[in-house]
Amino acid sequence: MEMFLLVSEQLLMMLILMAVGFILSKRKIIPENAGTVVSKLENYVFAPALIWLPNLIIVP
């Protein structure tokens, strides 16, 4: 039951974020090329940071 609740919470959060993105794009609040920009940020900034950041943190 715990696993079901955990997955349900994460799924609900993902659906909420998808709905917010959909509404923002329909109202033209975010530009047409936002997907391309976010994709490049993910590939060149966020993914490398996830790889290197844990190695840079020094735990006493």
C-alpha cells in the first residue's frame, strides 16, 4: 500500500506539471521553441550536473 501511495503522489505531480505546461503553451505564455531550449538545458547543464555534483560534495 505504501508503494501505491508513493507512486500515486509522483504520478499526480507529473500530471499537474503537464497540465500547467499545456495551459501555459495554449495561452502563449511560453514561446513555441521552449521545448528545444529546455531540451538543450537538460542535455548540456542538468544531466552533467547530476553526474558530477554528487562527486564534488564532501561528506565529513
